[in-house]
Amino acid sequence: MKIYLLALSIFGLMALTKFYCYKRVLRDLRVFKGRKILLVALLMLLYGGELSFFLLAKEKEFNHTLYLGLGGFVVLGCALFVACVLVDLAQIFAKIFLKCACKKQNLYKAPNAHNPPLNQCTPTQKCPTLLANPQRREFLLTLKDLGVAVLFLLLGYRFYKNACAIPQVRKVSIALPKLKAHKKIAMISDVHLGKALGVEFMRGIVERINALKPDIVVIVGDLVDENIEFVKPALLELNKLEARAYYVNGNHEYYHGITPIMRALRELDIKVLENENLALEDFNLAGICDLTGLRFQKFEPDIERAKSGLDPSKPSILLAHQPKILKFYDVSAFDLVLCGHTHAGQVFPLSFLVWLDQRYIHGLYKLDSKTQLYVSSGAGFWGPTIRFLAPSEIALLELETEG
């Protein structure tokens, strides 16, 4: 039921953005004057492409070219909406500025029958010259039209590049009790290797991680988002990591055959943690399977097994894909929990919906006097090739001794 409510919320939000684009800005565009039917048809086509993408996104046999093409409708729809909002805001601020300028020059009077609003003033009335001249008003309206078009193109390109670019490094300092020496952990999550991201993307991530010289690397789920045979060439790039890597699964691995994916990952030079813990030199490292395992009845999470036998003389770190796991399991035995899954919302303001589901979005949280939580924004993306106000990251966790 929850997934259907989420889908309806997203579809409803997309419909509202199209209505806003038409009602607030696009219906006044000079280039579309007298062509409202064409405009409505274009917006409906855009909305239809967005709906088709989300309805087909989880189909296993979804053609890769069609996947990227329909995902482009989502990118364009988001870019169009943001462009309209920015131009509308600019227009509002411009009106406020002109109104203040009028008052400063004692030219502004409250609108009434004898003194119309500024935007209705004639050249013979006391108005700023910028508004009084009909040719200049027409020029400003045309400039507004061009502003929407230019911003639409620039934002569409920027959204795409934000999603596909090799993620930047985000350094986070975390103090841990009982830690005896400074340690560095490189953390990635939500790479989503598959239809859009492959060998080159994974190679770029590995090269950037190696340059950090971490003590270990942790991969916190949703590494694979496609049939395992299709992504094997990209996964082989992980063998080039210079530090030891540890992995726990995410929800998307279950959607594409969790058993063969887990088997293939165990063949790489990484350690798969399946409801277990290891005593490393300076801390305990545990990993728990994703909550989705409960639905699939395979690789189910088992927190008791994951924390069994932890060395009490060392700090303990838990890898778990979804921060929502904190709702269901007691993690008080751990000093630090590392999660992903949220993508920091991926597209603002969808971060609000993520918060409703997960309660944590991105960053470092203090759960109680002992346990801290870090949620990564993810390295890749899910769905359409877009990130907006939610940058991807490779997190470099610099673990410090207390005091």
C-alpha cells in the first residue's frame, strides 16, 4: 500500500508541475501565441513520457535505449518546471524592486480608479520609465520567454551531468570511543550499475578512492541494478581497489536475482558481509542483509547474528543499506552505523518523501549518547539520469579518537 501511495504522490506532483508551467508562464509565451492546443499537447507528451518511465522502470526486460529515452522525459520535465519557477521568482523580485524605486522617488500611489497598478500605467502617468514604455514592456516579456528557454536547456544539461559525473569526495570527521588510532574509511553506496552506469563510471570511482589511500572501503548496497551478466565487466573494476573492500547488499540486488548476484560478488576481491562481523585491527566491522530480504525470503536480515561475538574492547561499526532498519532493530551495540539508500532525495523536494519513509536523509546523525549514524547520498542514481540539489558523493570517513 505504501509503495502505491508513493507512486500516486509522484505522479500527482508531476501533473501539478505541468499545470504550473502552463498556467503561470508558458501560456503567455510569445512563440506560442494562438497555439495553446499545441502547447497542451507538448506538455501531455512530456507527462506521458514521465509516466511511462516510472511504470516500466522495474521491468526486467526494459530495453536500455528505451529506458534512457523515457528517462529523458523526466529530466526535461524537471528542468522545465525549475526554469519556470526561477523566471517567475525573478519577475516577482523585479516588481518589488520597481515598486520600492517608485516609493523612493515619491512616484508610487496605491492603486485606485484614478491611479491604476504599475503594470497598467500609461506613459502619461507617473511610473518608472522602464514600465511606462510599451516597447520596453514588450521587450521584457520577450526576455522572460527567452529566460525560460535558456534556463530549460542549461538546467537539463546540468541535471544530466550531476547524475553522470564521477562523485566528489566528502570528508566527514567522526570521533569513536575506544578507537586507538586515526583511521580512514572510503564509503560508497547506491552505485546502481546497470542500464545507465557501467565500466567507465566504476573505473572513475575506483581511481578516486585509491587516491584517498583509505584503510578500508565499504560498499553499502545497491551496487548492482541489472542482470549480473550485464554488469560483470563493471564489477571487475572493484578488483583494482588498493584497500580491502567490504560489501552488504541493498534492495535493488533482490530485484535482479539476489542469489546469482551474491555469488558473483563473492568471486571478486571484496568481502561480502552477510549478517556477520569481523574483528579488524582497530574496530569491529559488521554487516546486515537488507530489509527487502524479508519480502523475498532470501538473504534475510539477522541483527542478532550480526552483533554476536563483538569484541567489547574495540568500537563497532555496522553496515546496513537502509537507515529505516533503525525502526526495526536495536543497534545500540554499535558505535557507528553506515547506510545509503536515500540518495539525499536525488531530486529536491523529493527529499521530503524520503524523510517520511526513512526518517534520515543525508549526513551524520547522533542517535543517542553512544551510537552515531552516517547516511550517504550515494555515488550513482536510480531511474532517470538526474540529480538536483542532492549531489552524489564518495564519503571519506575520518575516524578520530575521543579526546
